[in-house]
Amino acid sequence: MKTRQRYIPEPWIPIQWAVRLVQKAGMHANIADPKIIHDVLKVSR
């Protein structure tokens, strides 16, 4: 009997996804202070 191995994404995939979310939120003015965007992206890399 085969058991399915759970899919675990590469470590960079969730980080890249989060970076894109922050960038899109910044583009659409959903982040109150634009200075935060740069700091968040710097931490994620």
C-alpha cells in the first residue's frame, strides 16, 4: 500500500508569494505608510 507523501514547497516559494502580496498592497495604497513596504521587503530577502 502506497502512502502519499505530503507536498512541502521550496522555502523561497512562500517568501516570494509574501513579497508579491506586499508589493501589490503597496501599489493599490492598502498600506498606510509607504515606508513600511521597503522595510518589509528588506526583511523578507
